[in-house]
Amino acid sequence: DKEVYQVWLIKDEKPERAGTFVTSGDGKGSVIFKFNEEFTEKDWDQVAVSLEPDANSELPQGEIVLAADI
């Protein structure tokens, strides 16, 4: 009940949180994240989604369920 998916943007193997979401009963979920100037200035290497024990993780702790190079 407390697990959530977190989206991470990764640069030089250092992840930064980019949103949290839960899925609906039919398995669909979405996240909206507004990029501030700090985020738009970086040339991100990867985006990843992890399943976290709660919504408070500052770094990925749970299982990475999706990752892709940008």
C-alpha cells in the first residue's frame, strides 16, 4: 500500500528525483514534472523508474523497473 514508483533523471551516475506516481487498478500511472532552470541546463544521461518503499526516497533504494539512455 505504501510503495510508489519514482522517476529519476541521471547524470554521471548521480540520480535526481523527477517525480513520484502510483498506478491505478488497471495498472496505468503518470507523472508530470516541471523542469526548472537547474534541470534544463543538464545534459541527462538516463531516465529510470524504480519501485520504492515510500514516496520519501532521496536516492533509489528499490528495484529499477525501467531505465533508458537519453
